[in-house]
Amino acid sequence: MRPTLRALIVFLVGIPLSLGAVTVSVRLWTMWLAYLGAALLLLGVDVVLGLPKRRLKIKTTLPEQLFIGEPGVARLAITARWRRQATLEVLPELDDDLAPQPAFQVTVKAPEAKGSATATLEIPLVPRRRGDHGVRMLHVRWTGPLGLIERRIAMPVNAKVGVVPNLGAVRAIALRMYSDRSFMAGMKVERYLGDGTEFESLREYVPGLDHRAIDWKASARHRKLLCTEFRAERNHQVILAVDSGQLMAEPVAGVPKLDHAINAAILLGWFCLRTGDRVGLVGFAEKIRAWADPQGGMHAFARLQALSAEIDYHRVETNFTLTLADMSTRIKRRSLIVLFTDFLDTVSAELMIENVSRLARRHLVLFVAVKDPSLDTRTLAKPSTLDALHEAVVASDFSRERAVVLERLRRAGAHCIDATPGEFSMQLVNRYIEIKRRELF
């Protein structure tokens, strides 16, 4: 317990009153003792009427897991075995990888009958990185009904919640595909008719169809013109290569680039498995740190999810020469390699361009980078100060060099995606569908 600012003001107000009384008559010096006694009495009353610490209980409930980029809620059940209303201020002490939260106020009302009263408080949990994070401690303070004495208590919680890659987009799309037929009618991921080389079916010839697709033997047997329909081949091999170096640990829109890449990789992996392709996963930084051989079937999705959660942040520079060369020796057949990485400028990207160009001679490379939307914002912003002008010039230089690197990669034969986090995942899926339809690998 300790006195509040209100109690200090009460004591300070007594000083001029006592001095004023003494100037009138020396015998009135006892007014200070009377005032002091009254103030101490008020403090004692506030202590007696206030909620004791032993009668306060707080139970913390955390969610089973959180998805990176999506906030969660920690629920506090505050129980007070007290006959009066109490207003509490709760300040949560969170791990460093959870966004800090301000103090919350909650009122525990007086119970209607003898017993205890319970109030519920929800604390937002906004994860910044994957891993096991949680609430360390709760700092609670409250005052008595007069507001003169403040009580404080620190309740250790030490409860953790696992922060995993975001599967919300995958689950949402899967639910829509299986529950909404109108949505399925607009999707292009099930059959891929028309441009492939694998036989699908025969259909009767109608004007407008390609006459080169007429199957003359089948037409002779059925005594009518029949055309052959093809579909895209299945059982292709897709390698999801995720860079976990120091550049990928930088946050964009509050979430590290690595987590944006992992979320998009999981979504693309689900689509690839759904369309019959085989999917493998690679995590690399200065060397290959995680490797999963390509496998087909939807049962392989759980394996991709588990391995992607193990790709950790590394404060080292990515070694493209070693990792891409090692990756090339492990992949025996032509594959679609989806490379999730990032770069700063043309100078630091030289080795990356050289090794990606070498990899693109044997495989089809899809280069994927997360674009920071603040670059365009600062470039196009009207500079009102000299510092804003400097930021605009630097951001413009970075954007121009980024465009140069992407153009060099395209000329080397790689397909490139450079999108903001909001457009990142769907642009990747759409590009995969386009590559699949054009039978480029």
C-alpha cells in the first residue's frame, strides 16, 4: 500500500490552513494536530473499506495457438470476494515478440448476495514473430473508495501460446471451394482442360474447334467427327524454397517478410497438392537448414505445415552460391522452383542474379519478393520538409534499383512477382495457375 496523489494533496492543503490559524492566534496551533488526525483517520477508513489483496483472484486463459499476422485474445476472469464495487487497472507484461498493450480498466461490481463478484477482461495478443510467446505477469493496482490509498500486486502468469504460420487463408479457400459451387465454377484449379498433353476425353466436333484435334480413328468407329480433349499433366514437381536470412526478418505491415513468405508458400503448397503435383520444401540461409523431398497427395500437407513452422529467423547473410548449388544437386528432375527471398539493391543482388540465372537454365524459377508499400508511399508523398524530401529521393532510388534487378531476372528466364503483403498470396496462386495451364514445366 502507498498513498496516492490525492492523499498528498490532502496533507498539503493542511499546511496553509495551519499557518493561517497560527497568524490569527498562537493558541490555534492545535488545529494542525486536529487536521493531521482527521487526514490519518480518512486514510485508515480508506484502508478498511478498500479491497484486500488476499480477496482478489485472477485466472488467465490463453488461446491454444495464434496465427502470425492475426491478433488473438487473452481472457482474464477477475474474481473479488468483497461486498463493495472495485475498479482495477490491469497492465499486462508480455513477451518481446508480442506487441505491447496499454493498461486496461475493469470494474468488479458488488455482488447482489454474499459471495464473490466476477468480471471479464480481454487483452489483445498481437504476435510479431512465430514461436512460443505469452503473458509473463499481470500488474494490478486499485484504490479504496476515497482514493487515498493505492494497492498494487504483481501476479505471475508465465502462460505461453504457440504462434504458427497463418493457415487462415488456406482454410477459408478450402471451405469456399467445397461449400460454394458458384465459387468453384469460377476457379481454374481442378481440371485444366484444353492446353495440356494428357488425354482427358472425346467430344463431338462442332464448328469453331481446332480441326487438328479431330481423332480420325475414333471418328471412324463412331461414324461421326470426334475431337480429343487434353488436360494439363499432373505429378509435376514443385519446390518451395524459403530464404530465412537477415533481410527476411525485417517486418512489413507488422509481420516479418519470412512469415509472409511462409504463409504464401503454405497456400501455394495446398493448391499444388490439390491439383496432383508433388511438393517439396527448402529452408535456407547461409546453408540449407530444412529439406523435405517432394511428395504428392493431400496427406503431405501436414508435413509441409510442420516443417514450415521449424524455419526460424537467422541473423546471417544469405549465401546464394552455396545454397542454390546444393539445391540444384538434390533436385534430379526439372521442377518449378518458387524462390521466396529479398534484396536491397543492385550491388548486393549480383550474386543472387548470377546463381538464379544458372538455376533457371535447368529448372523453371519463380522469383517471389515482398514489396514494402512504404516505398511507393514515400516516393509519391509531397515533401513538406527537407527530411521528407531526402526520404522521397532514397525511396525512389530503391524502387528504381529494385525494378532493375527484377528486369535482369526476367531476362535470365525467371518469372518474377513483387507484390505488397495484401496482394502477395493471390498473385502467387494466379501465377502458378498460369504456369500450369501453359505447361511451362
